[in-house]
Amino acid sequence: MSTNKSTLKRLVDTAEHLVERGIDKRVRIAVTGLSKAGKTAFITSFMNQLLHVTDNDQLPFFKPAKDGRLLASKVSSYDELHIPEFKYKQSVSYLVKEQPEWPPSTTGISQAQLDVRYKIKNEWLRKVQKQSHLTIDIIDYPGEWLLDLPLLRLSYKEWSSQCLELIKQNRSDSIADWQEQSGQLIYQQPLSDEQITEVSNGYKTFVKNNFSKDHTYNLLQPGRFILPGELEGAPVLDFFPVTDSDILHSDWDSLAQDSLIKTLEKRYNYYKKQIVQPFFKEYFEKVDRQILLVDCLEVLNGGYQNYCNMQFTLIELLKSFHYGQSNWLKRMFNPSIDKLLIAATKADHVPPEQHRPLEAFLQDMLQEARNDIQYEGIDLETMVISSVKVTEAVMAEHQGQKLMCVKGIELESGEEVINYPGKLAEQLITRNDWQEHQYDFINFAVPDNLTNGILPHIRMDKVLQFLIGDKFR
């Protein structure tokens, strides 16, 4: 009897969610971005602005708040009890403690759910009820795992060919050692599980080392090789790509099922089906709105090749999502993303006068993806934001000139500095002139003047307006 009640409750909850989506009272937001892009800080600030919305005068461009129609917000419980709760209070506590620091990077899945109560704007609806509510779902997850979504479109042979091209760009000792090891393999013959694990571990070492380098954005997968989570030591992670060109261009159909190449192909397909596909289905398939966070400053510091790496990686990631215009029926049964915001983070790390060139840089980098997505008829915007503002703009002398700079606590040294990061180019930077532009963007620490109240930000009100402003009708 209890089992039947539990099943019935799940059916009722599912029906309620479908109805809420259909009548536009529920919105699911995908906060996407590679590791270190600032997802945790963004979600913390997003929640913070809404939870203080009744006394928040820092949201002039968030129309429902400006019009005084938002009555209250609260963190609410959700039905997916197997997903840990996003630790909002803990994240804020890192920012406001005696020796403040940035919240730690995400190492697993978590979810936040907010309920916002508001006055109805539509005069006809107000005749029926004066108030309504909006439920906002936000999922947090490691950026490393996001790298796996493009695998859903790739066969094992296609993935191996992609890895070969990326490896050609790398000259590290770890890849040289692994290539020597893998070059001795006979792919047409069987190999023991122990030997496969040994070779796979060599490839994992290369992927981890390459990922941890500063300013490196290669689309090296699987993401679980970098951050395995609960899969640490599991056989599902014991595979690697074929990087022998002759083997890649040969016919695999006639090979025995126990041959090394067929074993690797089966493990790759198992990883896609059992790990990547459920991850995408549960957390991204029912997304309504999306924000992609990009750390353009690290790209500019890194040089032309790293710019190309980031560009390729982000374009491939954006191909993994479903974009398209929405209506009540699609929201209920076949949701697609009808709004995408691409945001350059750390706006407070550059002088305000350089925000426009920074946005232009972001637009140029992702022009191909933006054109393809806008063809689907969705709303797409680019923006330069700071989830938590930790610097101030000051006028200072640099190389004999009075220039607008930024002042804050340098993360590495802990000292207060005034930094001029360099002048961003007004037009697209080409391979030939990239070397002429020298940048010195530094990372800033959290100052000790933040409080448990409203977090300072740059353009989070515009973010809120774009992502959810139209839901408060």
C-alpha cells in the first residue's frame, strides 16, 4: 500500500510540475560554464539578489522589482531528494567571514529552488487573483563534467580523431610518455583488463595535467577523467582514444569483438549511455533558459592558441543544447531553451570604459555559435557582468599617463594593488597582431567589507531581467 501511495505521489508531483511549466509558473535555468568561470559565485549572487528583493535598490533594470511588484522570495524544498541542496548560506559565509575567500569550486551536483511571490500585472488576471508565484530551479555541477556533453554526438572513432588533433597541439612530457606507451599496442588483438587500466591511467594523467595548466581550454574528454567524483576507480573510466592514424582510417567491422579496439569502443559507448546520457537527460533536457559564463580575461592572458582552444570548446558545448521558440505545450512536454545569455565574467577586474570592448571580444569569439542559435528564433544576448564586485575603478598614473585602473586585493599576494590590465582592442584580434597586445589581468580576492546583506554586483539586475523578467506577468 505504501508503495502505491509513493507512486501516486510521484505521479501527482510530476503532473503539478507539468502544469506549472505549461502556465509559465516554473522556470528551469541552466548555469553553464567551464571550470573557474564563476558558476558558484553567480548562483550565490543570483539567489542573494532575489532573497533581498524587497529592500534591494541595486536592481534598477529588473522591472518587476523596480515596479514594486515582487513581494517576497524564499529558498524552497524540491522533490528530487536524491540531489543535494546548493549550499547558499555556506557560500555567503565564505564571502563575509573574518578572512573572506571565494566559495570552493563545485565537485558534485547540487540544486537550488527559489519561490518568488509577486503582484500580477495583467489587469484581466488581477480580476481573478491579485498575487501569483514563480518557482525557479537552478542546477550547479562541475564544469569538468560539462565537457562530456559533445560526446553524445560523437562515435568512438570520431572522438579518437578529435583527440588526435588536440594532442598534436600539446608538447607535454606526459603525452609523450603516453603516446610511446600506446604506440606499442596492437589494437587488433585482445588486451587484459589490467593492461587496459594501466594505459588508461597514463591518458588520465595527461588529461589532468593539461587541464590544470593555466590558460588551457582544450576540449579533452572525458570530464570524469579530470574530476571522477563517485566514479573514482570504477572500470567505466578505463578506456582511451586511438591516436594511430593508420588504425583510425582502417575498417573496424571485421575485427573480433574481443580485440582491443572493439573493447575500447564498447567501454566508450557504455560511458556515453550510462554516465553522460543520464546526466544530460536529468539536468539539461528540461531547461527553459540558459546563461553561459565565460572567463574572457584568462583567455586574453593566455594568447592566441588558448583563444582558439576556448572558442572551439565553447562552440562544441553550445551544440549540445536544444534551442527553439517556446509555447505552453512545448514547455510541458518538449521544452527547449528559448533564451540564452552569454556573459563575460569578472567585469570588475577591468575599468568600466573597457566593458564594451570586452563584450565585443566575446561576441566575436562566439559569432559562429550565436548565428546558428539565433537562426532558431530564440532571444540571445551578450553581456559583461560581475556576480560579486570586489574592486573599485580609480584614476591612476601608468607609464606617465593618467588612466582608469582597478583597485583591489590581489588574490595571490593578499596585497592591495592598483592594476592597469592593458587596453582591449576595439576590433577582432587576428593571429598576426595577437602578440602586439600584452595583457596583465590579475585575479582579485574578496575584500573584508562584504556583509550578510545584499552582495555588490555589476549588471546582475540586467541578468535577472533577461532570464526571468518576462515571467512576472
